[in-house]
Amino acid sequence: MKAIEKYFWTMAKGDGMMRILISVLELFENAVADDSPISAVVGDDIAEFADTILADYPEETWLDKQRNALRRAYNHRG
């Protein structure tokens, strides 16, 4: 969880990040409660798992924010 949290914070910031982290933590807690290994939740590639989570919240990512800033700058050119 700590590695995923660190990865998320390098890719995204914002009020919604806590919501994202809580949802991932709940996934892990549910897996443990069901006696399932975390690998059953994460799959074979933890980076792909993390990127999939972030893709569900594009408004929280730096990339999305930078894309929108570029679009605004271009649309407001003089």
C-alpha cells in the first residue's frame, strides 16, 4: 500500500486523492477479509493496476491538469 500511495502522489494531487487511496485500501482490506492474496486484486503488474486506478480519476492526475492548462492557454491566445 505504501508503494502504491507513493506512486499515486507522484502522479496526482488533489482533494480526490484521499478518496482514491481509501478505495484501494478498502480493496486490500476486503481481499484480506476474504482470505484472498493481495496479488489476486493487483494482478501480475502492480504498475498497471495503479495506472488503471488513476485512469478512473483523470481529473486528479497531473497529466490531465497539464492537458487542460494547455487547452485553456491555446483557446485564450490573443
